[in-house]
Amino acid sequence: MFRKFSIFIAEVKSELRKTSWPWDEAKSKSASKYKELVDSTIVVLIAMVLLGGFVAASDFVNKEVVAFISGLLIGK
């Protein structure tokens, strides 16, 4: 079991060495690539917040609708 886990970790390290990391490219190339990386990150964070708010609002509305309908059915 431990042997399989250590092989897995070694393979993960090997694959991570092959990756092209954005911050390495930003240092070696131009500042525009770094700005693009930062701008893209900000867009993703804003999208996550908006989507999270939409899901929370939808959940709240659905909960209230189900509670209202349940109250009507149980009240009869």
C-alpha cells in the first residue's frame, strides 16, 4: 500500500516538473503576460462571487417556495 502511494507521489512530482507555470513565464517574458494572468484571475474571482450569490439567492427562493407550498398542503 505504501509502495503504491510513494510511486503515485513520484509520478505527480514528475508531471509537475513538466508543467509550464504562469509565474515562471511572467518573469521570463514580458510584463503584459503577467498583467494578463492577473486580469484573468480577477475575472475568475468576480465570476465565482457572482455565481455563488446567484446560487445562494436561488436556494433561498426555492426554500421559501417549498415552505409556502408545504404550509398550504399541511394546513388543509
